[in-house]
Amino acid sequence: MSVSVPRRNHVLIVEDKPSLASVYRTHLEKDGFACQLAASQSAAISHLENSPFDAIILSLELSGPDCISLIETWTLANPAASIIVIAANASINDAVDAVRAGAWDYLVKPVSRNRLITTLTNACRSPVQQGAGVAASPSRPATPVPDTMIGSSRAMADTRRQIEAIASSSAPAFITGESGTGKELCAQAIHDFSPRANQPFIALNCGAIPHDLMESEIFGHLKGAFTGAISDREGAAAAADGGTLFLDEICEMEPSLQIKLLRFLQTGTIQPVGSPHTRKVDIRIVCATNRTPQTEVAEGRFREDLYFRLHVLPIHLKPLRERDRDVAELASCFLDTYTHEEARSFSRIDHETISTLMAYDWPGNIRELQNVIRQSVVLHDGEALETHMLPDHIVNAKARCSSPAPGQTGRLLWQIERDVIEAAISGFAGSIPKAADALGISPSTIYRKRETWAEKSA
């Protein structure tokens, strides 16, 4: 009678420093991995030509200035192997670029044993290995991006393509966009399209939880750890084990907790408040903010090392005013939903109403459009949603657009908008946050608009 021997995960370690290569090999072989060492690119290529591997550990320092093209080449030539790059602190930017080029994940030296084992274990369970033996690029699930991402504009098509491209990775995703642009829906779509789709998706709003409770919300606590801790509680990170943890409004997180989050990302372990013990978890981090993260880093409110850890796979969601053709599709979807909920008779939106909706600037983005349609459905009924059923400020906005103010004729809309915003900034002594608050928009909107204006004026 034959005995079935479990298959060992085969790893190629490409590292020119013998001491480091030996440490990685020792850690991995103790956990059941089968390892081969390569001290140069040529030696690695020889191994890859002669043996199949489930994962490749690649030192960025050894790969040199051509690391991106090397990763792209190896990914195509070895579709069954997940590439994990290991970088020194000074090479984090290169590591981020490497992930975008096709690497499965990256680690920063020095690498702890737990972090190394967790990363390699997850890499060898990725869809690349599940489909090993099929001559294809690192495959993604065949299902389409969930239809919650509504819209046929180029911006929305680009977003769907980005979701498809990054969903199968375990690297952190960083979503930016104004309030109301659908950042949580985007995070949910990344999860639903990923190999973790059947595991938990846990969302946590960092701006809605008191700062003194945030650590407990993420990592959990033991009974008696602090006043009010009347029982043990599992945190969001533990609840998301195997799945995705979505940290919304990440830039609201206190600096002291940013350090603990960074440690968690480096080690893959959590430590509940009041507990002397740590626990290893396997989660993917997706985070989001309506601020400009680079500005938050530059002004000292967000740690640069944490930013580089999280800002690996960025997705920017454009505001609704830059997705005008999506307005009609979203409005029709909301009309169908609320017509059913409120037992109304609406079946369509008439052409004039569509024109009115598309003429509005939507400072509150999709969330504002959703509220407008719901309000109109609750307060009216009929076969078609008509313009007079919309809130007055929506109708009046179109009227103002149709009748330019004196001195504004013959000028482009962006020029008029620029003058209004710059005047507000000057009125608040150069303070963009105060000007944004007065105008009812986010500071990040002003920063992006200024970049656009500079390009148009060049």
C-alpha cells in the first residue's frame, strides 16, 4: 500500500549575501519548505529553467537597476511562481514599484521569522499556485468585478481594470477620493474579486471611533485591561483573519497607534490590549482617505514609513463631476431601488431631468446624488421622474449655469472655478482647509484642482 506524501512548497532564494540566504533557508526548511539558493541572477535563471518553484525570494539589492524588467520577465516566464521581493529601508520605493510590476509582496530587512513564514505560506496558497501547471499569467478569478461599481465612463472603466489587476495580490491597497465617491464599495469590490472573497470583510472607520478606543477596536482587549472592559473582546484584525480589513479614513489615526499598526504590518501578529501574548493573523489591508496622503506625510500628521507600507497599490476615485456620463446610470439605479422600497410607480427619468442632474456639480458626489433621488421618490410619484420633483438647489444650479454672471461670458468654466477658489483661499489668509470648508469641498479637491490648473495654464 502506497503512502501519500504531502507536497512540499518549493522556494528559490535569490540572495548574494550567504549569511542572509542561510537564515532564510533555515527558517523556511524548519517549516516544511524545500529551498534552493542562488547567489546571482544567472544562477537563478539556471534553477528556474531546470525546476518548477512555487515562490521566489528576490533581493532587490542583487537585482540591481533592472529589477522591474527582471520581475516582469520572470513573472511571464514562471507564471506558477509568486515573487516576493526583500528590500532594505532605503529601497522601499523600489519595492513598491516591484509589486506594481508583478511581484506578489515585499518585505523590508531585517525580516522576522514569523513574517517570512506567513508571507511564504500565503504566497504558496495564492491563485498562482492553485492554477499551477496552466500556461498563463498569474491568473485572477474569472468572475467580473462586482456590479456595485456602476458607470460606463472612462474613469469608471479604469477603476474596474485597476480592481481586476490588484485583487489577487496580498499587498496593501490604498484608495483615495473625495467623500461620497464610493471608497468602501471599491474596497468591497477588491475583496469580492479576490481569492479571499469567501472570508470576512471587516470595515472600520478610523474617524468615527474615539482615539482612546481605537487600539481595542483593531487589536481587541482582555477583560479588565481598562475601565469599562467588562469582558474579553476580539478586535477587527482577528475578526478579519483569512480575509480583508478595510481601514477607512486612515489619516485620522493617531500617531501613537500608527506605530502599532506599522508593527502589525511588519510582523503579521496582533496583541490584544492587556494581553502578554501575540497571535499571528493572515489578513489583507485595504485603506482609504479623503485627504491627500502625501500632504499628510509632508505636514507630519502621518508617518512616512507607514505610508510606504500601505501605499503600495493605489486607486484614486474621481469625483462625480468628472464622471458626468455616470450620473444618469447611477440616478436610474437609485430610482429603481427606491421606487421598489417606497412602493412608487417610477419607471424612468425624463430627458430634461437627466440634463438637470448632469449640469449639477455634485460636491457630495455619489452619496449626494443618492440622497437627492431618494428624497424625490419619497415626496413624489408618477411614471417618470421630472425636473420639478428635484430639490430646488439642484434646479436652481442649472438655471445659474444657463445665465452667466456679468463679466463671466467668454471664459471657460475651469477658469471661473479657479478664480472663485483662489479668492476664497486669499480670504482665509492662504489656508486651504478653511477655504475648502467655506466652499463645502475637501482640501484634497483644491490640491488636485490646482495641479490641473497648472497643467492647463502651462
